[in-house]
Amino acid sequence: MKKYILLTVSLAISSNILFAYDEGPELGTMFSTGNAHYYVVRDFDTPEKNTAFTRNVEIMRRYANAIEAIKTKIATLPDGEEKTSLSNRLKQAEDEFANNDKVMQKLYAFSVARKYRQETFESNICVPITKEELSNLRDADGKELDPLLITERSGNSFYRIKNLKGIEENSKLQKLLSYTASKKAEVEKMRGELAGTTDPEKQLEISSKLAALEKAIQENDNQLRETFSIKKGSDYLVEIVRSKLYLLLNPDEVSKVAAEIEMRKSSGKK
């Protein structure tokens, strides 16, 4: 069964890869870490560009998940009307997915068949503000709000309380966020397993693991809030301001890309 490769958005590369760069490698250049070679395909330099890319990747991910779910269902069905109907739906979904993939390649040099990494260089931590706070330009504690630090997301207003620049701080934030996301995914999986078993010993084992995971998530959240000065219990979101997208090259591409870069340099092109 074919699987689609999609990157985890805003996944920070480990700090030992690009710490030497304040702004990261330039667009259209190649760099290596260990045995891996990457090519810089996009520089997203505004919150709007980052938000659009993240949204489009998520759409592709949902399509991929839906396609795999349909395939799994078809495999369980005998020949008949339902299987034929689902097969037709699968063909339609795969065609739409392929068309969207072509659009992603054109817009972002991003293909679901390839592996990528995304590095964040600047981000804002934002907290929601009410209509009253927005109207008065003061938060609940009476602190004056700077209109230039207010942003809108999905019809809601947020206030940028912290701006993070550079790889070190952003990598720290992204690692904490990624940890929470991965552990929450584990929690959901375990809750499904718990609901699907009647074995008392198995229930006890899963419940114990769930408790440990939930404690780890809470401790990680406490660390994130303490590190980045976010009030306990307050909602927040992370607005990516600048990031770069790196394509993982296969061995056959490395020398070819290096030659193309040298040719551009010699011709004076970027």
C-alpha cells in the first residue's frame, strides 16, 4: 500500500545542524549534516506565507489520511456495489490529491513524494484578547496594549507577547511544542486501546501509562510557560514569522545540484 510522505510543520532541526547560521543558509544553496544533504527551496519571510504553507500542507495530510482510510475499508469488503462505490471515490480522491500535489510543487517546490525539514528563525508567542480588551487597548490586568502587536487569526484577536529571533530560542520552543504534540497523539491512541479492551489487567496497564503520559505533558507545558513567560492556564498560539524549507537530497542529486549552483555562480545568477 502506497504511503505519502509529509513533513511535520515547524519541525525544528536539531541545534547542532545550523547553529552557525544566524539567518540560516541562503535560498538556493546546499548544506550537509552528517551524511544528509539538504537544498534550501523556500524562504517564508512573513506570518502570512508561513500560515498559508502550513494550512496547505495540512490539507494534503488530511487528503492522504482519507485515501489510506478508504483503501483500508475497501480491503475489508467483498465485491459488490459498496466496494465499487468506494473504489470510485478513491479514484476521485487520488486524482484531487495528485492535482493538489502539482500545485504544491509549483508554489513551494514541495512534493509529497519527498522528505523535507522546516527550520524556524523567527516567531511570535500570542495570547487571545477579548473584544473589550481590543476596544480599550488594555488587557485584563489594565496593561496598555500596543496596536502594532495585535494580530487576527480565524476571526479572533491575539496579542504578541514575545518575539523569538534566532535558531536557538526557536529550536527550544519547537522542541517543547513537538514533544507535547507527539505525547498527545500517544494519549489519543491509548484511549482508543483502553476503550477497546475489557481485560482488567490490560486496562490497568494502559491507565498507568496514560497517567504517566499526561503527567509528562503537564510538566512539559509548565516548562514551556516558565521559559517563555506565558501565564499558567492562558491559551496561546505560536505565529511563525520566518522559516526556511529544506529538501533532503538523494545521493544521485547531490553532485547534480552542486554543479547547478556553481553554474549559477559563474553566470552571475542567484
